[in-house]
Amino acid sequence: MGKPLWFKRRLLIASVSTGLVSGLVLAGPAAAAQDEETNVQNLPAVEIAAPPPSAVRRSAPTRPVARVGAPASAAPKTRLYVYPTSPGTGRGLDVDKVPSAINAVDASQIRRTASPDIAVALQQYVPGLSINEVTGNPFQPDVQFRGFVASPLAGTPQGLAVYQNGVRINEAFSDTVNWDLIPTAAIRSALVVTNNPAYGLNALGGAIDLQMKNGFNYQGAEIDIMGGSFGRIQGSAQWGKQVDNNWSVYGALEGVHDNGFRNFSQSDVRRFYGDVGYRFEGNEFHLNGGVANNSLAGPSTVPAELLQQYWGATYTTPQTISNKVGYLNLTGKVEATPTWTFEGTAHVRSFKQSTVDGNPTDAQACADPTLLCFGNDTVPAFGLNGVQLANTFAPDAILSEIDRTSTKSTTFGVSGQATNTDQLFGHENRFVVGASYDVSSTRFTGSAELGTIGTNYVVTGSGIFLGPSGDPTSVGPVSLRTVNQYHGLYALDTFNVDDRFAVTAGGRFNAARVTLMDQLGTALNGDHTYDRFNPIIGGTYKITSEVTAYAGYSEANRVPTPLELGCADPARPCIIGQFLIADPPLQQVVSKTFEAGFRGTKELNIGSLGWKIGAYRATNYDDILATPIPGLTGFGFFQNVGRTRRQGIEAEVSLKSNVLQFQASYAFLDARFLDALTLGSESPFADAGNIQVLPGNHIPRLPSHLIKASIEYAVTDVWKVGGDALFVSSQYFVGDESNQFPQLPSYAVFNLHTSYQITKNLQIYGRVANIFDNRYSTLGTFFDREALPNFTNGGAEFNDPRSLSPARPRAFYAGMRMTF
């Protein structure tokens, strides 16, 4: 979590963008646990039927083995749901008629990564998407797509909307996405969609839709157990059953323990997901829900000089996160007529997060050494009773603090959608209209306890809590209640001009109200309203039976979060994610995106070849950044900074057969500021703590080049081997928005995996991650070198201004999977 750096204090300069296609091919039957239906529920799902026996190229093995992929000609047309509602119908839109890039990851690809984190599979199989462990925890990565981010770190401006079974799961208080709460074993498909305002708020760069399993599409049982390096022990169990033709039941349970490779980095993850379904005569209803209770370490970035001594070093501790969630969704689909379908969702979600964050402090002895001051030796440091604190610490003690926060949110929501497929003027047409309403109530509290820090960088509390410390800063207790109300109304129409040319047009109107109610005073009180209509228009043209061209334009908006609104006054900065001060207004962010490309498929003797290439340009207006305050460690505020742009090119090729699975992609990203601005920074090039950002400067922490490749080969019907590789180019450090400091070096990482089907019901598998034991960092920032001594160097001052997020060394994992 937070650290004695501006960046670690939940101030990340986030970015924003959109996505490109990766065909989804569902796995065929694997032992007794199988996807029997391809009609996936809820928000965007891809339909692909399992290939008939005639499509199998090899003779059937004596022992069942999972089959992935099949010639496209053996399956019906791929259809896609590209609207944020629940259960998907059989009237999805042909992929060839979607005027944007689409990327999909199926359950077999997720399982192949052997990771309990869906973000790992997204990084491996989606062009232009990368992850980094900014929190220092593998279960809470930052997911960046085309320069836009979905992060668990409070204070990061978010730019991607994430949905689970048609329900948006960005948390209410700061739009964060807690990836550790998502039940990965229960995911049937993950879709990354771009250029579509129907996904509502936060979809500046696109949306990630997670479709979950149910007893109609998953039947059988599976137990998966794996263990390996750094004390990793993980297991999952899932079971699905269809009862007669009408009822179904599904459940998945997951647990993970990981000691981590860094000091004080142990984590435990516990998740459950379940679904009960009922259907008749084309109508379908589901009640599904889940719970999770996770304890995570968040050691965050660490000074480079400490990493040179020990790769598993941490800077300050404790750094812990407790995440708990419970949710319940009711979804329904009614086929009223042969051409009209009505769908709806009602949901409730309860989320609780508690953080404990050891940090340096600006508390210090006053000119009168018997008293404590804050920021300098003249501004009094007050206690909770409003009286200046006495200095009871030893003269040689190094003061620090333990910052604690608690966030409790409850969200209710309903949505509805109608789909009509009647012909229009004698042409095929698909019209969709929908509406949604969500309301969230959050209670946020924060406190700071003074303490001392030892030579192992462990902070020990003293029981003395800080109160307001005077203008312009405060680390006093915070108690805030917020209410978010989000309304949405959208309509989209896809009209077939002829058999080759289809046009899509429409839009969504968003209205939002964010209310802040200070529970300790009036400084945080505020009532903010935002509204906007976001249009979309695009078209697709089938050049040949194997090649399709697409182009589109869309707009999307993001409203400031309660966290951002509670810390938006430069005259009264706060410690982001912990202590909010004032409530001035912020403008909403608007993104305008152009996108165009080509995609195609071709049947070869060796399998089905798929390819795509596309380009995009997304311009943000009134973008929001977290801005540090020079000279005050960890303090800052949020502000609108004008225009930023993210543009790039993505290309991918894949080959799929019963013997070989191959995929490779390249993505280029050019992300820049378009307007001049002044920012606070710990950069060594800062002048009086400030840097000057010029139009054309690159946005930090966004690599310009991503290259990915993965392969899996069936040596026999029961033995498979494979590997994957990732290359990430250099990137600017967070805090170096002026682009004056040398970039964080590029890196490449290679992984291997294998599996062997021992019997019909038993498979063993293994994985080696980072096989060359490459020591690299996924993200870099700067820190205050004077905040704490370098205890590994006799207590001298740090010389290197860099603070890095180290990646895991080489790791070995082995497991077994039993199906029934």
C-alpha cells in the first residue's frame, strides 16, 4: 500500500485507452467436466459451438484429452453480446459486424496459466494489455490496456470499466478494481471490448467483461491443487449439474496461500461463487452470488539501493490490506416474440476494505524539543483532543506513523434491455435499447498513529494519534459518508446495408450525482452532478469471405470519484487514500476515440489461421491527475490537467488446431500530454520541487512496445508442452512527466508449462515462471531520499532517487487436476 513516496501514497499517474481482437475458441469436453452449451449469460459473450466429430483431424485417443480450437468452418458464426445487460440471448451480433477491436480469452486459456489471477491470462492473450505489481502483491496488479488502467490502488485515475455477469464491479468510493476478489476458476470467458459507450461510466479505454459459468454450460466436477516456490499453495473445486431440462446448479471454491518472495509479503485468498438457474421455452433466470475474504500484503515499490542488497527487500512495514466482499445478482431473459427479447438484472454488493500502512512522517521535534511539530519545527502537531502533542520519544528515535483506513460500501442496482431483430426496409437489423440505475453508499474513515521505525524498516506504533495539524496540511482523523447515484440510458442499432456492409450507430446518456457528507465537520461537504451523452458510429465491410474491415468513432466519460473530490484543493493538500481535506469541484473526463482495422480467418491444412491489425487514437479532455506537493512527503491533490492522448497500432496472428495452439502479438503505444502544466515531483530534475511538463511529453509508466507469444503443442494425445514470452519496452518513471530522467529498462520474461493426462480423470501439470531468473522491475518512481536513513549503509542518506517494483524471480510450480 502507501509508502513514504508520493507514488506509494496511492498517487499514480494513471492513463487511459481502448482494445483489439483475439478470437475466442471454447474448449471441447475435458473428461467429465465440460461446457455443454455455448449460450453464455449476461454482458458480452462469444458463442462458438464445439466442433462436430467430422472436424477432428486426429483419431480419438483411448483416454480423453481436452481439445482446444477447431476449424472455423466447423462451427457456426461467432456471435457477440456488446451491451451491458444480463442474460445473453441467441441473437448476439455477428463479430464481423462489430465496428471495433474485440479480444477474448476462454476458460482453457485461463486454466493454462495455472494462475488464480485473471489478469495473468489477460496479459498473456490480449494485445496491448500489460500488468505490473505496483502494490507489490501478485493478486492486486495494475491492468493497463492501451494506456488506460484498472487498478486496485486508491488514488489511481481509472479508465477501464470491469463487469462480472453484467454487473459493474469498479468499487464505489474510488472506482478501483480489486482483482483478488474475482473468482477466477468460475470464469467462462473474459472479453475486452473497445469503442462502445454502452458500457457506461469509466469505459474511457474500453471494458473488461467477465462471463461466469453455470450448470447449463458447465457440467461435472473438478478439483485442482497446485504448489511451488515461495510457499505457494492453491486449490480450487468446482461442480456443475443440469437437473432435467429446466434447472441447473454450479459452485466454485478457491483458496490460495503465498508467502511472497519479499519480506513481510504473505497473502491469503479465499473465494466462493455459486449459481442456480432455471429455464423454459427460451426463457432463462439465474440467481448467482459470491463471497471473498482476503488478507494481502502490499510491500509496494522499494528504493533501488535496497534492492541491490536484497531482491526481496521492503522499505517500510506494516503494509497490509484486508478485502471482503459479498454480492447477489438476479438475472432474467424472456423471449416475448420471435423478434423481441427482454432482459434484466437486479444486484446488491457489499464491500469492506481495511488498510494498515507504515510510513515516514512529517512529525518532528519543535524548536522547543519537549513538543512535537508537523512539517517544520514551528507548526504545532495536535492530538485528537486539539492540544499540541508533547514529545515523549527518545532523542535518537526516528519518528514514523501507521496510517489506517476503512472503506465500507453497499451498492444496489437494476438494469433492463430490450432487443429487436425485425427487418428494417427489408434489410436485417438489430436494435437494442436499455437503461440502468445504481446507487452506492460508502463510509470512509482514516487515522494516523505516531510511532518509531527500526533498522529493519518496521514501524512500531506508540498509541499517540495525530489530529489536525493546521493549515495547509492535516493528517487528522477523517470520517466521511458518500452517496453515488448513476443513471444510464442507451440505444444502439446495427443495420445491414447489404450482405457485406453493416452500420452501427447510437449512444448512451449518463447522469451522475456524487454527494459527500463530512461526519466530523463541514470541510468535506459537497454535492456534485454530471451528465453527458456519448455517441457511437461505425461500420464493417466484408471485403472477402475471409477478410473484414472495420472503423468507428465513440465517446465516453468518467466522473470524479468521491476520493478525488475530497482531495482537490491545492491550498489544502492531503495524503491520498487516507486523509481528505476539502471538496472543490472537478470536471468530468471525456474521451473521444477513433479506431479502424482489418481482421480475417483462413483454413489451412495445419489448422485455422486468424489475424488482425488495427489502429486507434483516444484523446482525453479534462484528464485528472494526482499532483504531489513539493516538500510535504505523501501530500498532494487531484486536478484537471487538460488534454492527453493515447494512440497506437496492434497486430496479432494465431494458429489453432487439435495439435498446435500458437498466438503472437505486437502493440505500439504513443501516450503524451497535449497541454503544458506544472507538477510537483521527487525527480532529481525538479526545480524547487516542481517540474514543467510540455506538450508532447510522454505519460510515465506506459511502455511503447509490447511483444507477446505463446505456444502449446500436443506431443501425444495425453502429453502437452508449451511456453510463452513477453517483451516490455522501456518506460518513464512516475514523477518524470517532463521526461528528463533515464527510462526504466525494458525486460523480457519466458515461462514454460507441460501437462500429462495420466488417466481419464487425472492430469498432472507443471510450470516454470521466469525460467532465466531475470531480475527486472515492472514500474519505477522516485522517493524522498531524506525521509529515512539507508540502514543497509550505516544510516547514511540514500543517493539513488529511484524506487522500483521488483518482479518475481524464477519459480517452480506443480499440480494435479482431477475431474469427475
